Amino acid sequence: MSIVRWDPFADMAQLREQVNKLFEQSIAQNGREPVAMRSWAPLVDIAETADTIMVHAELPGIKPEEITIEVEGGMLTIRGERKIEKETKDKQFVRVERAYGSFQRSFNLAVPIKQSNVKAAYRNGVLEITLPKAEEAKPKQITIEVQNEIEDKTK
């Protein structure tokens, strides 16, 4: 049987986390701090090929005209707002879990981009941004010139 050293501070930290979770759930359920009013940011996937950088952002329920995309100084910024549905006299929310409000996501682009050729499309609640790389950022293949062995000129 091995001896395990007891760390009372680790147990206290774990207890504090559990109590904090309990209070957060209680407040959200009582409606004092609705989950919908907390800050949120859309989820984003970024992929890179030899020629482009592709960004996919989940933005369901947002109209394309309410989304702003900027590329400046090597930085891509996506802004927008998801507005909460207004309550009417015959309908009252019982539970609100989706997040609402303004958002802004910024990403540092590690390579130069052809800003004039940036394209964006919005399908099924997903924003797709295509950022073509500038020529100097694209990988270049260099061919190796094969030469014959150099003759010894000391002879």
C-alpha cells in the first residue's frame, strides 16, 4: 500500500468550483441573469491551403446584411448581432438558452492576403469567407540544378 500525501487546498479548490457551478445554475434558472444575455461569440473553423485561407463561422438566425467583415493590416474581423425575439402578449418565454447580443471575432492572418479578392457566402446559417493569399505568401517550389562533378584543376 502506498502513502498518498493529502493536499487540503486541492480539495478546497474543487469544492469552490462545485459551489460556483451551483450558484450559476441557480441564478440562470431563476431568471435573474438569463443565459441569453451573457456575452457570446460564434464558433469558427479556419483552414488553410496553398492558395487560400478559409473561415467558416456559425451564425444561425443572423441576417447576412447584419454581418460586417473587415480585412485590414493582417487582421480579419467579423462583427454582428443576434437579436432576441420580442415577447408578445400571447407568448411568454419559459426558458431561454440561446445566446443573443453583439459579437466580434478577430483573427490574425499570418500571411498577406489579396484584399480585393476576398469573398464571403452565407448558407444555412454558416458564413464562409475565402481569403486568397498574395503571391509572395504562396509556397514556391525551387528546382535543383544538377551539375557534373567539378574537375580537379590542380592536375
